[in-house]
Amino acid sequence: MTDARRLAAVASRALAAAGHGDMVWGHVSVRDPDGRGVWIKAPGWGLEEVRDDRVQLVSFDAEVLAGDGGPHKECHIHLEILRRQPELTSVVHTHARGSVSFAALAVPLLPLSHDGALFAGEDVPRFAGTGGLISTPALGRDLAAALGDAPAALMPHHGLVAAGRTVAAAVMHAVLLDRACTAQLTAMAAGPVRSWSGPAEARAKAAECWPESQLVAGFDYLVRRAGTRD
Ligand SMILES: [Zn+2]
């Protein structure tokens, strides 16, 4: 059993604990330390159902090297982002409802909360290529370009994508983006939004609130909520 395989299972359940489940859709990948591809849950399982034996090793050519069944149609999200950015370890793609609803408003994401400060006062990137499935390497490359070196991006009409140098960072980037979207949806539903962090405060908060230690603390909390590590 590899650490990467186990981490892919643990991270899947952590995302479920954070409310990112969408029946059997959405996934998180962990780069194989030997360069063979990515560890990612097998199709047909919900995030909260993922155990070590429900994780596949998928090559950068989208072939299943270990585990059961075919690859996810959207494995190209993970393969192309990790191919483009060798320093990254993990990618998350979910259909988190707050993110989908917020993206439909087509307004900038504001730093209303600690969560929203993740982007240091900048708007979140958005992938405009398609609202459909990222089912080809070309679409995966376009999505990777839209994400750039940002921690996460919205995929309007679809969901979100997030990435990190660690699994904890990738998961937390997804969680923070969706929480920021949900906070702004709530505020906008109640009335005009009048107050949020200015550029200097937002930049300071990004560094103060979200160093790696706090991303790990948040991830570990989600893992505890999800249940035992196995
Ligand atoms: Zn999707």
C-alpha cells in the first residue's frame, strides 16, 4: 500500500466531510511519487465511500495501471494540471453547490471572510472554455492554463478545481473557495454588500490566515470528522 494511495482515500473522505459530495461525482488526485501518474478514486463511488481498494493509479496517458475499472472521464483535469506544474502534488475537482451557484452570478469574489482572503484580494480565476465535462487532454490543458498558479478556480456551469503542493493544501483550497462563495451568496441574498477587506488587509490575511500549518490543521480536522485513517 503506497502513502499516495492512502492519501487519495483519506482526502476523498475529508472533502465529503466538508460537504463537497455530489453522489458519485467529483474527485481528488495525488501524484504518484514514482512518476507513474496519479492516484484517484475509481468511478462509481461517492467521496465518503472511498477506501484504499477503491483508488486507482492512472497514467499520464489516462490508462489505469492499478485498481479496478476504467478511468474517470474527467481524469484529464488532474493529469494536465499535474503535468503542467511539476511542483504540485494534488488536484481537487468537485461540484460544490456554493461554487456553482456563485459562479452563475458572474460577479467578482470578494474577501468577505478569512476564507475569501485566500485569493489575497484578487478575483478567483474562472474557466470559460466549457461548462461540460473535461473529457479530453486538450480541455484539461485549457483548464490548467486558466488555473495558472492560483490556488483554485471556478468552473462556471460545472464546479471548481483546486491544487496544492500538498494534499492538505489542495483540499483546503477547494474548501475555502466554496466557503467564500457561500458567504458571499448569503450576504448578497440579504442585501447590498458594503464591507470587505481592502487590498492591504486581504493580502495580509492571505499570509496570516493560510500558511501551510493552518491548511494542515484544517485538513486534519476534516479527516477526524470523516472518521479514522485507514
Ligand atoms: Zn465534473
